[in-house]
Amino acid sequence: MSGIAYCKEGDRVHEFLLIKDVSKGTASNGKPFLTLILQDKTGDVEAKLWGISNEDEKNYSVGAVVLIEGDMTTFRGRNQLKIRNIRLANEQDEVVKANLVMSAPLSAEALNEKVTQYLFEIKNPVIQRLTRSLLKKNQEAFFDYPAAMSIHHNFLSGLAYHVCCMLDMAKSVVQLYPEVNQDLLYAGIILHDMGKLKELSGVTATTYTLEGNMLGHISIMVDQIGEAARELQLEDKEEVLLLQHMVLSHHENPEWGSPKAPLFKEAEILHVLDDLDAKMNIMTRALRKTRPGEFSERLFAMNNRSLYRPVFETENE
Amino acid sequence: MSGIAYCKEGDRVHEFLLIKDVSKGTASNGKPFLTLILQDKTGDVEAKLWGISNEDEKNYSVGAVVLIEGDMTTFRGRNQLKIRNIRLANEQDEVVKANLVMSAPLSAEALNEKVTQYLFEIKNPVIQRLTRSLLKKNQEAFFDYPAAMSIHHNFLSGLAYHVCCMLDMAKSVVQLYPEVNQDLLYAGIILHDMGKLKELSGVTATTYTLEGNMLGHISIMVDQIGEAARELQLEDKEEVLLLQHMVLSHHENPEWGSPKAPLFKEAEILHVLDDLDAKMNIMTRALRKTRPGEFSERLFAMNNRSLYRPVFETENE
Amino acid sequence: MSGIAYCKEGDRVHEFLLIKDVSKGTASNGKPFLTLILQDKTGDVEAKLWGISNEDEKNYSVGAVVLIEGDMTTFRGRNQLKIRNIRLANEQDEVVKANLVMSAPLSAEALNEKVTQYLFEIKNPVIQRLTRSLLKKNQEAFFDYPAAMSIHHNFLSGLAYHVCCMLDMAKSVVQLYPEVNQDLLYAGIILHDMGKLKELSGVTATTYTLEGNMLGHISIMVDQIGEAARELQLEDKEEVLLLQHMVLSHHENPEWGSPKAPLFKEAEILHVLDDLDAKMNIMTRALRKTRPGEFSERLFAMNNRSLYRPVFETENE
Amino acid sequence: MSGIAYCKEGDRVHEFLLIKDVSKGTASNGKPFLTLILQDKTGDVEAKLWGISNEDEKNYSVGAVVLIEGDMTTFRGRNQLKIRNIRLANEQDEVVKANLVMSAPLSAEALNEKVTQYLFEIKNPVIQRLTRSLLKKNQEAFFDYPAAMSIHHNFLSGLAYHVCCMLDMAKSVVQLYPEVNQDLLYAGIILHDMGKLKELSGVTATTYTLEGNMLGHISIMVDQIGEAARELQLEDKEEVLLLQHMVLSHHENPEWGSPKAPLFKEAEILHVLDDLDAKMNIMTRALRKTRPGEFSERLFAMNNRSLYRPVFETENE
Amino acid sequence: MSGIAYCKEGDRVHEFLLIKDVSKGTASNGKPFLTLILQDKTGDVEAKLWGISNEDEKNYSVGAVVLIEGDMTTFRGRNQLKIRNIRLANEQDEVVKANLVMSAPLSAEALNEKVTQYLFEIKNPVIQRLTRSLLKKNQEAFFDYPAAMSIHHNFLSGLAYHVCCMLDMAKSVVQLYPEVNQDLLYAGIILHDMGKLKELSGVTATTYTLEGNMLGHISIMVDQIGEAARELQLEDKEEVLLLQHMVLSHHENPEWGSPKAPLFKEAEILHVLDDLDAKMNIMTRALRKTRPGEFSERLFAMNNRSLYRPVFETENE
Amino acid sequence: MSGIAYCKEGDRVHEFLLIKDVSKGTASNGKPFLTLILQDKTGDVEAKLWGISNEDEKNYSVGAVVLIEGDMTTFRGRNQLKIRNIRLANEQDEVVKANLVMSAPLSAEALNEKVTQYLFEIKNPVIQRLTRSLLKKNQEAFFDYPAAMSIHHNFLSGLAYHVCCMLDMAKSVVQLYPEVNQDLLYAGIILHDMGKLKELSGVTATTYTLEGNMLGHISIMVDQIGEAARELQLEDKEEVLLLQHMVLSHHENPEWGSPKAPLFKEAEILHVLDDLDAKMNIMTRALRKTRPGEFSERLFAMNNRSLYRPVFETENE
């Protein structure tokens, strides 16, 4: 497969890339240089641009598209792109933006349809109306946003894709364990990370908002559910309190941001499915970059473990 | 001083007492007995009522007032009242209810006046209006509620008394450290525990509400501030977010219920003053029951420490 | 539903019960008494037998079946059976043993068939042969044993039932996340707790064996896989090492008994599914005993939480 | 305000500065360079001196005063001074030393007077004599020393200034909570950090002494109180033991250096006030360097938090 | 072997025993009873005395010697003595006190001689003089005191016996690892627990003194070494500081009472030998009471573990 | 003493050295450089080789012997060798390989003899046969391998040397504490780290094997003991289980890799002696590189402590 994420040490790179992040430093010879993070739809890579002019500094800013010629090298076990030539893309280049942005395997439309189907299966009217109302308020951003800044599903429509995978797993859980309340579980999954639409600044070049820093997506969403319930005059319903609790407790542990641990079974299951899907995404992406018989880079969100990619699977292929 | 909290081992007790809690057990001879928690305005004490009849069980329920004759004994280092005679109080007894309930050293009116004065000193109009609005909504309960079920200030008007002590300390802090924003600090103190009015079931025989169990007073209050701000059309003001954060972070540590640690200096000070005033209340009450030269009972909220009451102070008196 | 687990305070009990555990104590009047744990297929309950004779002590031993007349009471929030009459069951009573023992919802045969089907789906010959060989060696006990002494699935065929639920969930995981190696995951699930057949003493009145105490089921099973691989001359295969690692790491955390954390994705998933199925079993059993609107007893294996049973589900029924 | 601490990125610097620390390194071109920490009375900043001669290395040593021309830049979020010209200051420059050293807002004399006043208010003769004696022994250093090497109050007279702020807060505490023993609290505050006069090597270029490394200021001071008490023949007094305990326990937690937690209320209050004043100093200094609407650098002593500086305060100014 | 520690369930007891501890309780029939801890030189056992008179309460106090007839029973896995007859011993009984007190295997004289021999081997004059001086000051108590209230070596001369075992191990360490400084290690061992002579109230019926509670034996001893050094005008010697540090750090971990971890190798070795000898004493005593093939009671000082006593050793005997 | 480990800052180095490790980097001027770890029998040192050619990169690989001329400098408190000249050694140089490799103070033969002697002292036939069999299987590697990759005894024959020191200490323990079973303790010591022969890749340029990563030396050895016991038909013997447990538990703590804590006294002692000997090796090596009156580099395996080397010992010499 082609793309920046699949380049190995020694490969020659000649590609249009989007500047995701820039920072300026001073080399030990006293001259300024830029550290660029360059991305296409497959991933990103760091590159240094030495001996820059004032004009370079202005041109190569976040969001700019550049044509790069260079060689892939490695530094401390991570890829680093050695730039030979760089220039800004221009109109004649006819760069297709979609090739420069990572996005979910499903389109926003497909994800929207999928969530809507699950919403139909919610029978309880309180849970239905509340979830539908909150989804409607956040309609657009919900299907575009990433699920996180860097840890997992940090790509276009990552949030909705994460929700859809969890809903599919939830369906199996409900079938296997009939005591589980399907309505609570589906609604809890749809709502659990919706507060990220206010916690994160946007779809690209994402940072934390002041609201995100001060309250966090969990408290933001508990407040939003309360507001929606008051608007629908459902604020005295037990279901509302239970959904607020599901959001509040879905990180399970106070140290991970949940002031209350899950206090009923659907809240507990929500946490398990959230954790499983996040890990699947982290592991799959890390192992794609790892050769059979080797260990991946250390994964912060997996307790700093390196994961092994077995040999036997590729031998048998 | 007289009152149940000041009785020592060997004292004869003859007093009207309020039944604060009752539970039924079976003795090893197979007969039922009651464990009563009996209180007057100075404190409470455990007592066993052996060999009870069905009528006893009905009569001696939570909230009943009884006339007790008995002897104070000790069991595992704690006082226990040995009942010789017990009967329900009747109208002729003319029991003064105020003598049976612990309450703050200041009346609800005096506390109200004090909080109002501090409210006047808040200059910032956003903080003023928001705090005034929330205080008005909760006016009545705010000056009657205890500050906790059992840990500290668990008495009539305990919440407002706790707030007033913190406001007095805050005044000293503002004078000594001029960089502190007085408005934020005063408002944060007034609002920080207001969510307990929904977390706890009421002024006496207090339990946790479902809302208290599912969300906790911190999340409840963050939501209420949000609602009040929307009503006053202040929802985009930085001050609102800062006050929500002060409430959210005032337990400081995720393990103690705050998903975010304090992120600006007034939030940090709020936590310190809250902690100091709670500890002063716990320590003072424990040491009143401790003889000079001895150690108090273990105090759960002080990391299970026993506190020492020095001798030299009483020698010099 | 009838059965000891469904009795509430105040119910009259008249049932044959199996003595699961007995211990002797001395009452404060100096007379001996027995604490009995009595069970039928729905669950168990504690009972005290006061003022016992030497003959009582001999008769009412572990494994005996007794006819009990009594009343259900509660003590510290847990049910306790007050015995009015007790006698040993005799032949004329024609007690059906199966009514006295908790067992899985599926029979040993059904479970065997299910595991065999999943075994067929394992394509990799190394994994196939190894898993088949170990299953054959442990055939009989595997489908009878409980999965634990007290925490979860502590009933007849509990181990195999736990494995089958996990296999069903694994099937969904494999469908949703195609990068997952089905063969490793299925085999890991079948083998992960097989060491319990040596760790636990047997199907009823289960205790830890010396081997269980000294090595634990994890180390026991790692050794057994090694032995089986040497017998099949597969000891140099990567697959063997991976399966040993899956068993070794399936408790994930050193404090829970795994000296290594999961180091590839199927090992991680094994842990998540094991944890989820154990929790589902614990939660479901606890909530069956809990009334809507109330909290369950504290669950040690769920971090000592009490779980809430919602009201709205029963209102809508 | 002028001074090195108030310079922002892009500012031109032309100032006399004191060399606080120097270390030598080798650049990637193999040439030596110096890393200098340069200070004036407002704070300090790092600077690199590239391509140095042997003479440079001799001249630019700790304690030297230099005239610097340069530009303020930033590196990894911290200021770094880019040196254009540097030379040693000479006599003609008539540099005022007091401008180069950070010091407390109050002079040593004013602090001495303030501590003396509080000492007068101590009524208990044992506590009076002991505190007076220890203060006299350490008179000179006590009013010159910093309170720490780097964490808080690390400036001239920082220790005495820290003590005076705590004494002012203590006065408010005593007024608000009348059960507090003023004499113990004042004396505990004056003595609590006095062991730092032996733990730290001196007023400038401060390092830990061997005694500081081996025993720490807490154990040093417990020993000194014991010695002073024996000299004054007060060694059997309870007050002496209580003061030793206050020093021993004032870090509260074994992990922070206190082998015993505070065991009476004045010891607990001492800890709270020490902590509060240290935090106020850390927060105030960090926020002075932070622009409204931004977060400060990470503060190690505040659990590695970054603190926010609100915007609304400056808007209203 | 005979003696109270060797009695098993079902044994008849007829022995003189010393009352080590008494506490009074109220039975569920409302009558008072005594809980006695009774000891002879082999160990101790709990016993209940039901239905006591006022005279019984006076007679059976701590330190009294009684003649007991009774039966050994067990309660919650621990022995409990069921008293049939009890009376005070009288002069005619000619009870030998030494039979009623646990003591070290070596006499105080033998221990004194042994410590003196090791003292002779200390060559460094500073260490010699200081250790000799402190030993002389504490001569008498040092060879009589227990090493702890309950954890380990809690018997007559337990402290000196613990020191002698450690000295013997230290000799082997010095021989095997020649870089170790014998003088520091021997002196550190002799002094490390000497502060217990002030921390504990005495040889029998031992409690913590106020000094013990407020400072602990570690701080007490650091202060005493300082005092002794000043008397011998050695206070500036590095050796003094090193010995103070060895005492300060010998519990290794702040949570176990050492504010500093060991900072040189002899301090580290002191900790290891202290820990090893304490554990050997705890394990040996626990296993003496355990039958082959069984597990001991839980040992608090061994992380709450139960230890196994192997069968094979006794089979081969 | 001569050798790379004894060089100090400013020393001129002219020596044959073995390349232990190499990694390539890019300097800020864009040119490649090598970071070499160079060793002789006394230790190792880091060196940078700037401005390298392709040929340099090929020549200076792991295992090559080079003649170095250079100067010892320091960087961040650690020695770093500044290379002036470097060339590959050739046949004429007649380099003695033994001078380039660190090894134990005793030869493999001497260590073999010592272990054999201790093996003779094991009386129990089960323990004898099992230990002898396992030693025989691993004969060769056992006396050559290091005991660890980097922490302690990381030199030729380090494993066997570590075992011999522990056996000598064990002999003293058995003499002092007669309840200890000598046979178990000696055998446990000989076997405890034998799994490292499979966990580590070899004697030089040691890395972890896949088996080492997936199972760890503890699980590997538990499995090997099981296999050897089955071969000798001893698999039902208690002694086998006890030896497996000793290996399993010798790191004591789950976090350090032992899923079970030691459950009998010889297992506990094994842990203590293992820990003591490892620490002695770490401390001795670190202090050899430290000047009197200074602190060593931070020691990761000693909780990141720096150790002090006293002055008084060298003064008195």
C-alpha cells in the first residue's frame, strides 16, 4: 500500500503532504529550523527543515499543502523524513484534499444511517426522545469529529465510527445476555462521547477548548443531557438520571476522569465496550506499522506496552 | 456542660432524647433487640434495648422522642448507654424540640445576614447575578441543611455555618495575598456545596437521594450553574466556566470526587479553606470528648488518626 | 420463582436443603451453636442452629440433606434463615439431588457439543492439535467443574459455561474486527482456565489444592501446555509460546496474578472477554436478589460496589 | 515592569545580570559551549554561549556579573536568552548588587521586628523561652536564608518572609477558631523550617549540606529543640515534646518526609498554613509570567499542573 | 513440649498462668464478662470469664497469677481457653515467675557478653567511643527490654537477642563482602533500636509512651546520638552523622517510618538484616503452632500471608 | 588500577576496546554520527564518532575490536570518551580477548566446583536428584551466563557467581537459624535463576529471546522443573512443588514478576538473599566509580537512589 504511513527506512518519498503542526527551534550553529508534522490520509511523519528563511517560516504554516521530495530515515526507532526539496502546492497541482486527511472507513452518511437504525430500535419513549433530541442538536459535528486528539480514532468521523463499532458489539451483548436493557445501552453509547464536540476545538488542528480544559467532555455532556431533559420536560424521569450517570461513569475510574464508578450493569458494559473498541483501534494501527516477529513502538494508552506481531500468521499465508 | 455528649462512663442519665436511628437484631438467646442511636443537641450515643415486644418495636422508631433513665458505660472505647427505663414522651412533658437537635452556633437568620453581606462585596456583575440567583432559588434549604451526613458539620444549618467560616477565612486570605480575586473566591465558597441540597434527602434522618447516588453533589451543582447562567443569558461568560470549575475541582483529587484538579489559584484556595474548616470541625468535636493526656477515637476523615489532647493547657488554667 | 434465593424477609421456608458449610461457635451463654450454609439449586443462605446436642453436631455435617422449616429474616442487610424445625432427609423423602445443586443453564453434553463446534473452526493445525489434546486429557472434569470457588460461575459446569459464553462473544469480535486471529482467540479461551481443574479440589465443597496454593491455575496451565507440546513434538512452534502467553497474561495485571501483561492483541481480547463474562455473571446474580429502586449487597469482585436496579423497567412491564 | 522575568519573546535585552549557574557541554560540531543561568532581582533565564574560548570559560563562572546584549526567544515553551554580546562588568559600571538578587518584599529588619512581635504574644513561659533561645542561636541566618533551593520562596530572606506570612494567617485562624492554642501555633511556625539553616549551604548558590542529605531539616530541628530544652532544663515539659512533634509532622505525609502525621490540632494547622503559603508563592510567581487566557508552565510542586490565568480580570481593568 | 502455646483443641489445661491483659464487656443477656489474655513462658491464649462478680473483677487484673482448669477450644481459627475453674495463686503454690514470662533463649548476661565482644571488634575510635557511651547510658534496660509490643521479639531481652542475631549475620556479611565497613555495621546494629527503651513503657504490660507516640524510637535515637556526640565532643565527625543516618533510615521506606532511605551500603545492609531477623522470628513462632501440611494463621507483619509447613520434613524424620 | 572504568575526566585513553553496542544518529548539521558503547574487562563507556563515512559504519559494528586514542570527558555527570583516533585492531596487535570482557572474580571451573560441593550437602534424595538433573542439562551455559542484561552481575559467569555468593550466605543462615531446611534452601538458590539461560540470548550482546519476552525466566523454570520431575517420576512429590514455588515466588512481589508471594520460610529467605546479593553487586560497582565524599550516579535498581561514599574510611587509611 502507498502513503506516508507505509514508507520504510530508505524509501524515496515524492508526495503532496498537509502540514499538521509546525514548531521553530534553534540549531547548535545558532540558525533557526522548523520541525514539521506532515500528513496524508494514511498517517503522519516528522521532518526537519534546516536553515530556513523568513519566507519559509511564513509559507510553511499549519494547514498548508506542500510537495515534498525526500528520504525516509529513522531516529530513535521512529520514522523521520529527510527533506531534499519542498515547495508550496499551487492550483495547477490539483491536489485532492481527501487524500491528505485520515478518515474513518465509512462515510459520514453511512455512519449517520447506521446510528439512525440503532436509534429506531430504542423502544423506551423517554430514552428515544432524549437521544434523538441531543443527536439532532449536534447532528453535523457528530458525524465529522474525531474521537480524540491523539489517543484513538483521531481521524475524520472517528467519533461516529467509534460509536458504530460499539453499537455493533452492543447488539451481540444484548443477544447473549438477555437481562441487559438494550435501550439504555444503545442510548448510552450514542451519547457517551458527545461532549467532545465542545471539548475539542474542531475537526482538524484539534486542541482543547477552555470549556474542555475547565470541565472536560464528561461534565459538559451531563449538563447537556440535563438541559435537553428540561426542554422536553423529562427532567424527573429515572431514565434521564441513568443516562447522565452512564456518561459520568464511562471512564470507570476517578483517575481516568469518572467521579462515580458505574452503578448499574448497562453503565458497566458501556465502559467495557468503549475500552475494547479504543484498544482495538490503537492495537490495529500500531501493528500495521510493525513487521512480523517484531514489537511495536510503546503505546502510551496501553500502559506503555509494546505489542508483538506474530510470525506464524504470515508464514501460513 | 450538660448533655449526652458530655456524659462519662459511670454517669447516670435522665433525659429526653430523640431517636436518630434504629436497627433490629437477634441476640444469641434467639430474642430480638433494638440498637438505638439517641441524640440531644450536644451529640448522640448508642444504646441497646433487650427483650423487646412488638409494641416496643412500633413505638421506638426514627423521630420518636423518649424519656430515658440509664447509665453511661463504654464498649470498645466508645460510650454506650445502658437503658434502665424508657418511655415515649407525651404532651405533658412539654419537650423543647430545639434541645434535641444539634445545630450551628449561629441561627439561620444570622447566617443569612452574613452571607448576604459577603454577597454585597462581590463587585463583578456576572458573578454577583449568578450567585444571587442560585442563592435565591435555594434560599430556604440552604440555611437549614447540614453540610454532610456524618463526616463534618452534620447538624442543623451546618452547611451555611461551614460557608460562613470559610468566608471569614477567605477575607483574611484576600487581605494577605492581594493577587487573589475576591469575587471568584467568595462566590465559589457560597456555591461549592449547594448541590448537597439535592444530594441529601433533607434536614433530619438524612440519606442520599437517587440523584445524589448517581451524580453526586458536584455534578449536580455544575449542571445547576449552567442552567442558571442560561436563564440569565450569561452562558458565554468566562466567569461562569470558572465558577463551574471551582465547584468541579473543590475536592481536588479524583479519588475524592473531583474529576479535575484546581486549575487557577482561587479554585486551589477554595479547596484548602474547605479542607481546613472541615478538619477544624472534626477535630474540635472529637477533642471535646477526649480527656487531657489521652487520644481521641479514630477519625475516619483524618486518615484514621487518633488526636492527642495536651495536658499543659489544663494545668495552666 | 421459588427457591431459597428468591425468599424475602418474612417468608416462611419449608424445603429440602443441602448443607454446604458448617462451623461451630460458642454463644455468650456458653452453649455451642452451629452456623450452617444451606443451599438449593437457586442459591444459598446462612442459618444458626442454637443449643445443639452432640448428635446434632454429628448429623448436620457438610453434604447432608435436611428438611427445614423456618422464617427468612435479615441480619446486616443479608438474608438469614431462622430455623424452627430441622431433620435429616431419609429415603422416603425421595429428594432429587439435582434440585439441591446450582448448575449452568446448559447441560454438560450441550456445552461439550458447543466447544467441539468451535474447535472445528480452528484452522491452524498446531493450535488445533494442541487444544484438542489438552481438552481430551481433561475431558470429564472440564465439563463438570465450577469456574471459581466463590466469585463467579461457582456452580456445576460453571467453567465450561463461562468458556462457551466467551466463545460466543469472541465470534462477534472476530466478525467486527477482521484483523483478529480467530484460531488463537478460540484456543486461548478454551484453555485459559483449564488449570483450575488442578487448582480446585473438585466439583462440590471446593477448596484449593496444595498445587493450587503453591502455583495457581495460571502456572499450572502454562506447564501443561508445555508438556502437551513436547508430547506432540510441537515445542518449537511460535503458536505454543503464544498460547502459553495468553494463559499467563489473561488476568492482565501482576496484582491479579499475571506476571506478564498481554503482549499481542488476541491476548488482550481474551482478558477483556474473560472480565466481561465474569462481571455479567456477578451482576446478574446480584440483581436477581435486589428489588427495583434498591441497591444490591456490596460486590467484592466489582471493587466493592453496590449495584442499582432501575425502577423504570418494571414500571413499563 | 522591567527586569529579566518580565521580558517576552522578541524583546531586546540590555542589562547587567549575575551568573547563577554554569555548565559546559559539547555541541554536535565538537565545539564546547556554556549553558548559563542569568539572574536579576526579578528572576532568571537560561542562555547558551556558543564557541567559547578557554578565557570565556574562566571569566563566566558562578557569581560573576556580566553585561548582556541579546534577544529573548523561547525554547519548548520556556524563555531562552540569545546572547549577542557579553562582557564582564567592571568597576566603572557601578553595578548595584541589590538589583541582581531576588529578595523578599520586606527587609530582614522588618521581618525581624514582625517575628519579635509575634514572639511577645506567646504567653506560655516554656514555649516562650524555648522559641526565644532557638531564634537567638540562629538569629542572623534566620532572616537572610531562602526557604528552599528551588520550589518556593527561593530568594533572600525567603524563609523569614514565609514564616511571617504564616504568622499573619495564623492570627486569623486563632481569632476564628478559639479552641486553637495560639502559643503552640506561633512557636511551631517560627521553628518549623529553622533546620534549613543547617540543611542548606547558604544564602546564594545554595546546595544541600552532608547533614542535609543524611538527616534532612526535620530531623536536624527535632534534635536542636531537644538540645535547647536540655540547656534550659525544660526537657521533661510536654510543651517541648509537642513542639518537636509539630516540626516532625509538618510535612504531614511519610512520603513528603514526615515520619509521623500531625497528632494534635495545632500540628495539623501548621501543616495546612505551610502548604497554603508555599502554594500561594508558587502560583503567584508562575502566573506573573503567564498571559491572560493562557496556561502557565507545568508546576512540579503543584502535582505538575499548569495554571490558568483568567481573561475577565484584565478585561474589566 | 508442654506449655500453653503447645495445647491443641480438645486438650485439658491445668496450669498457673499470668494475666497479661483484661477487658470487660457486656454479654447479650446484659451481664458483665471478662476477656483475659493468659500467658506462660511459651506463649499466650485468650479466655472468657462469664458471669463475673465485683470481686472477680478486682482479683483478675493485669499482673495477677491464677490457677486455671479448662479446655482448649478454637474460635475463628485461633485457640481459646474455656475456663472451668479459676482462682488466684497464693504463697503455698510456690509459683516460679520465670515460668510465666516468655524470654529470649539466651540470658541477659550472655547477651551482654556477646554485645561486648562485638564492641571490642570496632576499631574506629569515634564509632567505638560513641557506641560504648550510649550502651553504658542504657545498660540495664537494653538487656531486659522486648524488641516490640507485639510484632516480633516481644519477650524479655527480646531487643538484645534481636541485636545479637543480627551481629552474627553481620559477621558473615563482612566476611563475604570485604568492601563492607565492619565498624559502621556493628555499631549501627547495636544502636538501631535503642530508642525503643524510651518509646516503650517497660518490660511487661508494655505500652507506647507519650514520647513514643509523638516522636517514635527513630527520632528519639537520632537525638540521643546527637547528645552523646556533643558530650564526647565528636559532633563534627562524619561517623556520627553516618550512624544517625543508619538509625534514621533503617526502616527503609517512608511509609514504615524512615524519612530517608539508606544512602550508603552499611545502612542498606542494616535494613536487610533487621528485616530478615524479624521475619525469622515471626515465621518460626507461627510455624511452631502449625501442623505439617497446614497453613499458619495470617501474619500481619508478613503482608498478611499464611505460611505453609511442609509435610516431607516430618515424614523423613 | 588501570582500565576504562577507572579513567577520570581529563585522562588520556589509549587502549584496545570491544564495541558492545552501536547506534546511528543524525547531527543538527545533517551529517550522520555513531554512538558507540566501548568496553574492556573493567567496564564500559559511551563515545560519539562524528562525521562518519559509509566504511566507518560498516567497520565499527558490534563485536569489533578497535584501538582508541582519546580523552575522557563528562556529560550530564557520566563519563564520555572523546575519540581522537580510532582504527580496527588487526592480527599483529595480538589483542587478548579476555582483557575485553568483564567476568566474575572466580573462573567457571572454580564456580562449578563450589556448586558441586553444596550439591553434595543436600541430603534429601528427591531434592538431590532433581537439582542434579537440572544442573546437568544446563551444565555448560550455567557457568558462563551473566545473571542479567544490565542490572546486576551482568558479566561472564555472573549467574553462577551470584549463586555461589548466595550459597555462602545461606550456609550462615542455616547455622544461625536451625529451623531452616538446608536442602530446600540450597536447591532453591541453585535453580532460582536457571530459566535465564532461555530468557537471555547468550553470553555476549545479550538480548531477550521471544520465550523470555512471552513467558519470563520464572515461568520457563517452573515448567522445566515440572518436566524434569516427570522424567525422574518424582512429579507427585511435595518437594517438587515446593521448589517450583520457590522459583515462582523469588521476586516476592507481583509487580516484580512473582505471581505468588513466598509461602514458606525457605522461599522467603531465598528472596532476601537474592535481593541482598544483587544489591551488594550494584552498590559495590557504583561506589568504585565514586570519589570519597561524593554521591554515586542514580541507581535504577535501588529505587533511583544515589549512594554516598564516606570520607572517614580513606582518611584513616
